Amino acid sequence: MLVGISDSAFTESLNLAHKAAQFGADAVVITPPYYFSSGQPELLEYLKRIMVQMPLPLFIYNMPVHTKVMFAPETVRAAAEIPGIIGMKDSSANLAYFNQVQYLLKHRPDFTFMVGPEEITAEFVMMGGHGGVNGGANMFPKLYVDLYNAAVAHDMTKVIALRDKVLQISTTIYNVGKFGSSYLKGLKCALSVMGICNDFMAEPFHRFNEPERKIIQEALEKLDYKSLL
Amino acid sequence: MLVGISDSAFTESLNLAHKAAQFGADAVVITPPYYFSSGQPELLEYLKRIMVQMPLPLFIYNMPVHTKVMFAPETVRAAAEIPGIIGMKDSSANLAYFNQVQYLLKHRPDFTFMVGPEEITAEFVMMGGHGGVNGGANMFPKLYVDLYNAAVAHDMTKVIALRDKVLQISTTIYNVGKFGSSYLKGLKCALSVMGICNDFMAEPFHRFNEPERKIIQEALEKLDYKSLL
């Protein structure tokens, strides 16, 4: 169980980490502070300073779409030397970047690489990445585990077939409406249709209304979703 | 006294607003939530919902460099109808954008427009903007007030002379080193050199070290800064 503790304020991230520890999380995940952009030396020092008070192991989270800042490959290499930093989640979707980081960290097979966008989990794992943090696994854990296993086994036929399902999910569940948050809205709505959880969203976002909900419902049927459970 | 309450979390912005009210602020200033980008209808609804619980008048703060999202001109027009929203601070530095917003709000002379970047305060005020929130005024309030008055009086000779000083400050105080935060570091350092306040900065940023401090000191001397006080 990994808990996100990203915040623009140092102390708020630590507060979230302490809450996460209190409730039994295994590790926490942090992006760069995402209001005023920081430089690479600042990022590295930030990690060093925050780790002194961090109650749990930490993954650094590369999420440039939201944070505007990348952890440069050299920064990741240096961060991996900080006690308590055990891995990275990369949501840049930039496999060339990942290759670079991975190459720089060849000497650290214990450092864990996770990928964000589920659409590229297979490629990422086939290239030596360790796994994915896949939103869709909230709906269909088996599908994403099967995809992971096929990728580890380099079973391309199976990878291609399973990835097709993942791309169908991505295209028909995550892309309803013209919202920047269509991915989140679609995922929450699908989970609600499936009876897994309710579709409440934090401000400033709101659940889909009936028309979009109907589209999600149809998309789930076209996926023959019960066969995926 | 305007206090910033921008946060990615709705409740945290409200907490900050209540603190600001408790300590006697006149109004608060809010950007769009700046992690997951929101669309214009979401932004408008967000403002409507947060204003229900807002203890102080509010300025919306257009700051796309940090938030990635602009308040579209139509969103500003609609936001100006929400009780309690009394004005806007625009730090886009995009005067074409400002012109558009101002044109749409011709019918609302009570709605206050403030500008962020001090380098364009004069142009902004000459075009009917109401003033600037100028970082440099922490060092040299008289200079920025004189510039404002010259702009209001359309005294171009004076505007050009004073703006030259403002640009000298901008070039020599705000651009030391290759930091994304050079502006903040330089301003804090100059204030410290002048004995106005200490140069502590919030994480992940840090004060300038001695070599940069020396550069700032020299820049202040070249500005003949005591003549500006």
C-alpha cells in the first residue's frame, strides 16, 4: 500500500506521511513541490531534508504533466543514495527517459521502478521495469496482473492481446467528455457502475452525470467486463 | 493587506482564509487548484462553492506559469457575478489577455484589476488597470507608487524614466544565478542586505550564499538604492 504525500508545503507532506504511517501504509510517494518550480539541486536537497523526518520508505514520483518539473536522471541516481528512498514511480510516459534512468542505476538492482500510465506497463516491464501503478487495476486487477506476468515472461502474443483490452479500457472509459479529468471521472464512474465504490470526487472535480454514466455503462458492457473479473 | 490562500485542497484554502480573517487581512487571493488541471466550467463551479464559506472578499489570481491553467476571460466575467469576488490579480504578463478581460467587464467599474509582474505595471495602469502587486515595493515602495502615479497621469516621460529603474531592479536583483526561483532569492537577499527582513525561504528553496549576496549588494549600490528610499 503506497500513499501519495505530494504537497507544495514541506510540513504538509510530512503530516501526510505520518498519517500514512499511523494507518499502516507500506511506503509513501512524493512528487516535486508543484507550485513554484524548483531546480535539480533544490529537488535533491529537498529530498535529503525531508527524508530526515520521514517515517516510511519513499518512492519519488515523476509526474511532469502535473508538477511541470522532471526528476533529471542524475537527480534520480543521487536520490537513490539517500537512506529510505527505495524506488521511483515514473508517469512521464517517456520510455527514453526511463531507459536513461535505468541505465544510470544499473548498479542498484534493489531500487524499484514502477510506471504510471497503464497503457505502457507491458513495454516498461519488458525493458526491466518492476511493475505498474495502474488505475485500471481498481476495476480489473486480474487483467493487469496477467499483463504483467506476460510481460515478465516476454510472451509477446499474450502481451499484445491483453494490451488490446487495456487500450480499449483507456479509450472507452478514460476519454468520455472533454475534461482534463476525464480519466479520473471515468474510472470513478466505472467503479461505481460495478458496485465497487462510490464516485465522489474531491473539489474542484465532480462525478459524471447520467448521460456520461450511460456511456460508461455501455463501454463496460462492450468490454464484456464480467469476463475480466 | 491581501493574503494568498492558493492550495490544491479546497479545505486547506478555506483554512488559510479563516486564519487570514482572524489576523485582520482585508481580502484573500486564490489561484486555480494547481496539481490536476481543471476545465473552465469546473473552475467557475469551484469558485461558486468556495465562496459560500469564504470569510473575506476574494481576488482571483491568474498565474498560469505556476498553475498551468488560465482563468478564461468568460470565466472571469462569470466569476465577477459571484458575491464576494471583488477583483482579479493577473500575473500572466499577457496584456492582450488583460485587454479582453477588461473589455468583457466594462459594465463593472467596481471590479478591481491588479497586475503581477512589476515590469508592466505602468502599461497596465495606463490601459485602465487599477494597480500592481509589486514584489519590488517591499524594497522601494516610493518608486512603485511614483510609477503608478505617473501612469495614472499618463506622464510618459516620467513613466519611462521610472520604468527604467524598475527594469534595472528586475535585471540585476531578480536574475542572479540560474534558479527558477532567482526572483524570490534575489528579492529576499536584497531585503536582508537592506536590513528590512531576514532572507529565510520556505522549502525547497534556500537563501543565497555569500557569492550571490555580494552580487546583490553591488547591484543595490549601482542602483544608488538609498536615493530610492
